[in-house]
Amino acid sequence: MEKYIQMNLKLKVFLMVSILAVLYIGVIPGEIYAETNEITVTPINEEISLEKTVTTMNVPKDNKLPWGFVKGAPSEFVERYPVIIQFYSGEDPVHFAQVDVKGDGSFEYKFRVRNLDSNTGEFVNIFEGDYTVKIFRVIPNTNDLI
């Protein structure tokens, strides 16, 4: 009987985790896209450099999903320096964020693209249209000239 209860509990936990995984995947906007335009590396001193990545992000007017994210693949990084993410609409700053780098050098920042206005019950697009996204991260210096 005890084995049956343990198996039943494991099955329930597995089903709950599976459902949550499907929900998480379902709210990541597939319609929003970004394109990397430019990557520059500026030495700060003999040991570290600042890597700046500039991308464009487009959020369609008919977007129905609530979340967007900025994600960086595992790479070299310098400990204790967070990643700074800046969103601009034209020249106007819209949203800034700071996120920690994971142990493998990757990072992820999740943000709301669409919200429900509790007063009116209407959905409101927080982001809509074209944006410039600037991502700053500190990396080991690879420039031999310094």
C-alpha cells in the first residue's frame, strides 16, 4: 500500500510539473523577434573589457502573449559584474534592467510585454513596435595591445 501511495504521489508531481512546463513554454512569445545588428568590445583595463551588443526587437501590434525575454548564451564572463539591458524606442529610453550572470556565463531577463488592466479588464500592450536593445556585459580582455 505504501508503494502505491508513493507511486501515486510521484505520478501527480510529474503531471503537475509537466503541466507547468507546458504553460511556461506557452507564454513565451514566438511572435516577438530580435536581430543582432552590432557587437563592439571596448577595453576597460588590462584585465577586462566591456562588450556591447545592439539588437533590434519587434513586438507586433496583434501580440497576444504576455512575456518577452532577453537571453545570452554561455560564454566567458567576469565574476561580480551584472549584465545591463537597455530598451529604447527611437532615442527615448523605455526600460532598463540589471541581471546576474549564471555560473556558465549565460543570462536571461524575462519582462512583461502585455498586461491586464485590473480597472478596465482590458489587455494593454506595454511593448509594441520596434525597439533598440543594448546589452552590456563585462568580459575578460582579449586585446593584446593593452
